[in-house]
Amino acid sequence: YRDFSRHFDLNHGSEVQQELRSGFNRLNTAFQQISKEKETQYRYLEKMLSLIDTGMLAYEIESGAVSWMNATWKQMLLLPHLKQLHGLEKRNEKLYREILDLKAGESRIVRLQVEQDTFKVMLTATVFITENKRYKLVACKNISDALDATESKAWQQLLNVLTHEIMNSIAPISSLADTLKKQLQQATPSLLLKEAGIDDLELGIDTIQKRSEGLLKFAHTYSQLNKLTQLKRQDVPVFSVLESIGQLMAPTLEQKKIEWELILKDPELKLEADVNLLEQVLINLLVNAMEAVKGQMNARIVLSAFRSAQGRVIIKVADNGPGIPEELWEKIFIPFFSSRKNGSGIGLSLCKQIMLLHKGNIQVQSVMGEGTAFLLYF
């Protein structure tokens, strides 16, 4: 009954039959046209949804049967075509639970890990009914790059203002403290003996001077950090970069009795990067790793590089230190935040800024009591 290609012969039969057949032919032609238009619209919509950078999944709520998913969903999450939503549970349990919990019209940001890649996605959902069945349509968009860029810009703007205000306010205070200290030191011995509070005064001036110099150093450090705006990109063999870093850091690692390993399964692996800045990132990460395993038995650091399933080049610096609590994973990249007592909070912030300039990213993975890994995504 769906075959509208049949054509009735108008050359035979009575006039009534011919008129009836003509009506059927016109009806078939109309249905053919409607069917063709619907098929064209369906193919157009299917093609359009397959090209967008947002993953889309539709499933029947009651049975969990997946009715449709686009290519982006499969590529982003490294999934095969799913017949049942339940099939997602074994592959990515966190995403599976989030989808079930997601209400119609709700949006939420979720941090996902897919093999070696960690990123944030925006999940949104809507519910619709067709043929008396309720379906949930879920959209999944990777927003890590957008969030990182926005966050970086916001920090830069805030710190620009803070730096300007600090420089303008502290410079004269530091200069005045220095002048007062010199005048105090030039005072006659008799005056120093008569004035009981002179020692406290000198101590106070010293404190003001030291804190002023510390704040000026803070402002100067950030101004240097904020000068990173351009890259000198070139095609770089990953092996040459890792080998160079290994040769540079090997003496220090041996001195600290830290076991060191370089792993590169594909010696032909290449990436496009600013070599000097990339080496600076790796040095910062290795210094942090050495600090993490300091005083630890069987201390070990591994530097490796590989291509992910998504085709991205990843450089990984891993240690077997005590680990980083999950609540600090995002804070450690904030400018001037440090979990170490004497840390400047500049190193990881600088690493992140350099990676963002490369249109890449840096992520941390850590298990308490087992170790930490920093991954550079290109």
C-alpha cells in the first residue's frame, strides 16, 4: 500500500474506468511527490545533524531503545552504535547516570573521561512524544576549550587591574619605607638610646618594606606572564623534544635518586608547536613531579607521548607521588594558587596559558596514594 509507483492504463476501459484510473494516477503522483519531499527533508536533516559538532542521541524512555545517534556522539565519546541506552553503562557509567537523571529542559556541565582524554561537556535534554511513545533527545557538546578561553581571559583582565593598582599604590610606599629606614639609621646614637620604641619602629619599617617589595615582585611576575601572546610554530619531531628535555633533566634526576623513563612508541610522531615554550612547559611539569616524589622510596617519573583515539597528540608527565585531591584539580591552574607552602602558583598557570596559545589544553589525572599525571593535548 506504500507503493505509489503504479500507473493505470488510460487507453482501455470505459469512460468511467478511464476517469477513475486518471484520478488514481493523479493521487499516486501527488503521494509520490509528498514522499519524495519528505525523504529529501529527512536526508537533509540527517546530513545536517551528522555535521554539527554537538553529539545527539534519541531513545525511547520506557524501553531504553536507542532510535538514533549522530556521528559526533560516537566520535566524541568513542562509542559504537548503541541499540539500547543500557549499553552505555559499561562504557561510560558516569555519562549513563547523568543522562538518566537529566530532566527535560535541564542543562548541566559534566566532566567526562574518555580513555586518556578528560573534558567538560554541556548536556541538555528535551522530551517529545510520537506514535504514543515518549522519547528523550540528549545533546552533548564539548565546551572545555570555550570554558578555558573564557576563564583565561577573565583572569587576565582581573589581574591586569590588580597589577596596575598594586604598582601604583605600592611603589611609593616601598620608596617611602626605604627613605625612613635610611633616616633612622643615620640618627645619632644618643637619640637611639633615648627612644625606647625605636627598635619597634625600625622593625615596622622593615616589615612594610619587605611586604611592599613582595607585592611589587608579584606584580612584576604577572606582567612577565601576561606578555605571552605569540607563538613561533614549527613542525617538531616529538622524540627530539623529549630527548632534549631528558638530557637536560637527567643529572638532576640522578642526583635526587629518581628513576626516570621515556616512552615513545611512535618515533615518527610530530606536532606543531613553539619549541621553546613547549620545553618550558615540560620543565615546569618535571620540576613539579620531582617535588611530588621528594623523599619517597622508589620515586619514579615517566615522560611519554602518543596519539589518542581521537587523533590528538598527547604528551604525558606521570609520577608515583602522593597524588592531588580531586577538589584541587581545577584550582591548581588558577594564577598564584599553590598547594605547596613555598610555591609561587605561577608554573601551572603558565603551562595552561601556553597550551591555550597552542589551541590545546592541559589536564590533570590523579589517584591519591598512587600518583599524578599531567597531560598536554595538541
